[in-house]
Amino acid sequence: MSHRPFSSLARVLGRIDDLDAQNLAILARRLERERALMETVLDTLREGVLVMAHDGSIEYANTAAVQLLGVSGELINGAELRRISPDIALALELPESVGALTRELEVRYPEPRLLRLHLTRVGDAQGAERARRVAVLSDVTKERVQTEDRIESERIDSIVTLAAGVAHEVGNPLNAIGIHLQLLQREAAKLGDSPAAVKVRKAAEVCQGEIARLDGIVRDFLGAVRQTPPNLADTDLVALVAEAMNLLRDQMEQLGVRVSVDVPEEIPLILGDRNQIKQALFNVMKNALEAMDRGGDIHVRLTSDDEWVVLAIADTGVGIPADKLTRVFDAYYTTKASGGGIGMLVLLRILRAHGGTVDIQSTPEVGTTVTLRFPLKNRRVRTLDAPRA
């Protein structure tokens, strides 16, 4: 269906040869008003509109297009698009056999964005110099981010469901083992204090202690991945570092890893959830251990300033390549041969929930440093929104 909103103007233009100078002036003013109206209408659009001449110069750009291109409105008319945005200019190349196209492209200037482009050719098909290309540009960056966030949320939900199922399946045999250990202890008690009986009772006690530890790890893990607000209280970060290291002491000794701790005399308390922060520290230190096959060093350093308590954990492991470092917080992503790929995601969620930040610096074959920043109690304003879990 064709639209002819200015049909009366078209009729006047059809008799332009019969108009005198006065009527021509009236017509010119009318044309100017119509042009101004059309530009006003186009400037209300959120989408950018570009009209390109056959030689690639810009004949018209509405306000949204000027903003997307990141140039001054006074300089854009007549400018060559390839000098302003080579990415968009390349995307606007329209083969002669194609009348229109739609595509998405990423641009880096004036800021990284994802644009959806609809391009069509208008004008006289018989004369190349009279043909024009009209491009409509939509910024769909936010749309893609929202889509990715929704997908990531669904992936995290699946992790939580899986984790809950695994915890349930692990819990049942642990309970059964605990019951049989109690029976074993009772039978050993009947044997008196013979060396064999004492040895059996001590072994059973060790096993029960390990079962309790496994049960605690499962509970802490579920508490970390579920979307639960932290139970904030005055927390001694130094004590939590010691507890997390104690959980991994046996593994450190088996691998021959040396640990050094640099702590000043006074470190301010922070507002934190003990269990969640201990889980975060455990994840970082476990990753550091797994990055060192045999031997190496882990250096833990605590500092504070007027705003933050800063905990840096550095290892001398294999390091992380630059192209993989950007993905360490992705769900299911791991640089290790084994592992579920959620430890760093859990770490990020915990730090965000506490209003803190995580920085990772790594050099292959040199090592990795993970820096955790916790806000001081007296400057904490609000927590950041944590990823859904």
C-alpha cells in the first residue's frame, strides 16, 4: 500500500512550470516547512537513520544516527562514512543484486555496541548517481545483554538444581557410613583396650571427622550457590584465611606447596557472612593449589586503607592465558582438565553480595594473583546486585 501524505504538494509541483516568481517563493517556503517537519519527525526516532549518496558520502543523518556515530552534527553532512566509522561503512556495502538486507554488527567507536542494521536502496534504479542507500541503525546492546543475563540465570538455576541433587545423593551414603561407623565403634568397645581395638576406634573417629567435614563442605557449597542474602556480622578476615588454609593443609603438604602470609598488626573488621567468605577463600586457594602440579608457593597478603580491606592471594602456578582470563567467571567454564567450572562464579557472587570486588592478574608459566576487596564497615553503603543463583 502506498502512502501519499503530501499529495497536494505533488499536484503543485506538477504545475511548477506555470508558476511565477512570487508563487515559486511561496512554494520554496512550503518545501522548507515540509523538510523541517520531516526532519523533526525523524529526529524523534530512537533508531538512527542515514541517507548515503552513491559515492559513500552522508547526505542526511538524524539525531540518533549522529549519536551512534559519535560525531558532531555540524560536520556529518557531506562527510565520508568510511572515515567516521569504517565498520558501519563496510556493513553498508550493498551488492547490486540485493535490494535490501538486515544484519547485526559490532562497533568499537564511540563505545562498544551491537547494532542491528537494515539497509535498502532507494531512488532511480536506472541512474547510479541518483540512487541512494538508506540505513536504519538500532542499538540492541541492552537487548543482547538482557538475553545473555536471562540465559546465564537459567544456566545458574540448572547448576543449583544439579548441586542440590548431588548433595542429596552424597548425603545419603554419608549418613549410612556414619551409622555403620557407630556400630563399628560399639563392637570395638566390647574388645576392651587391646591395641587392635584402640586402633579401630581411632580410625573410626577419623572417618567420622571426615564425614562431618564433607557434610559441612556440601552445606557451605549449597549456601554459596543459592541466592541467599549474606548474614552480615563483624568478621575477622584474618581468622577466616587461617580456617580456609587449614581445610587445605593436607593437600598443601602432599603437593609440597609452601605458604607465606603477610598480615599487618591490625586489620579492621568487615561486615560479612563467615560461611560465604570462607567458601570464597577456599575456592581461591584450591584453584591456586590445582595450578601447581608439584611444589610452588602461595603468598597471602592482607592490607587495608580508608575504604577497603584488601586480600591478595598469589600463586606460582601455570597461569591463565589472556584469551581465557576473560571467561573465568562464566558458568561451566574451566581451564582445568577436571572441575565443574562454577568455583569462580560462586566467588564473584559472594564478593558482589558483600559489596566487594574481584581482580585477577595472570601470566602463563609465572602465576596468578587474585585480589579480593571488602568494603570497610563504616563506608559500606549498599551491596551490589549479585547474579541470580
